[in-house]
Amino acid sequence: MKRIVILASGSGSNAENIITYFRENQQVEVAAVLTNKRTAQVLERCDKLKTPAFYFNKSAFVNSGAVVQLIKSLNPDLIVLAGFLWKIPSKIIYAFPNKIINIHPALLPKYGGKGMYGAHVHEAVKKNKESETGITIHYVNENYDEGAIIHQAKTLIAPTDDACDIAQKVHQLEYEHFPKVIEKLLL
């Protein structure tokens, strides 16, 4: 059986979508969800879905190696960042080469880098009057949003769309494509 570990920082809608997608799959399981935010809604979602979830602080993530050891103990085939906002330390990247992927709410290389997440991205897309946006699923390396691109999906932006409309369109792409791309990488 292939195993996924999800890292999330916020509401966890993408994590829930992935967990639900693989719920009945006999070949893939979500081993656990890890979060760096004690009050993240993803913890409630995991409780509801009966999926193991763990909170860790910055020291455990960056300094001590505790998170590396926890992830290793879960024996993942893939580590999925689903709205996880901290930069991944090199020691984690090196411990799991080509096993960490992220989803970004724009068509990279546009609108990537430090500070470009969530509403910040959608507001920038609107401000620059883009005619399309989308998602990018990519491998994680030492730099924000610069890993090799695995998959992109696009949506059109109407001139009347505001940042919230753009976000909704992007979320639909995330929900549709992210689990399928994960499945293709694993099977």
C-alpha cells in the first residue's frame, strides 16, 4: 500500500478532499496529517474523518529533527503540502528526495515566491488584469515555488471577477486535479 503524509497550515479543505478521494482506495492511504498551527481547522477535519493528525512547533520542524523522524516513522511514499505555509528545511528535502510535492494557486513561475499564497496571489492576479490563472503542482526544493512542475491547470478570468471569484475558480481546479495527480505519481 502507498502512503501519503499531508502537511497543512489552515482550513484543510484540500487535505479533506485528498483524504476523501483515497478513502475507498485499496492501494493508497493517508497515513497522517501534520500541521504547524495548533488552531488549524485541518485538525477538526481530521478528527471528523478519523485520520491521525499531529501538531508541531517551529523548533521541532527546523531545529530538532523531530518532524523528520515522525515523517520517517510514517514511511511515506509521498509528502503532500496542502496549504502548508512554512518553507521546507533542507534536511527534510534531503531526507525525502523527489517525494515532496506542493500545490500553488497560480500558474508558476508567475505569482510565486515568499509571501505569495492564498488571497495575496489572487489579489495580484486581479491587479495585473490577467485573463487566466490556475494551479501548479510541483516538486519542492530549497526555494519557494521553484521545484520542477508536475502539472498545471488553467481557468479563465472574467473582467468582472474579483479576487474572491478568482479564488473560487482556483479552488475548484485544486479539488479536481490535486488528488488525481497524487494518484498518478503513486500508482
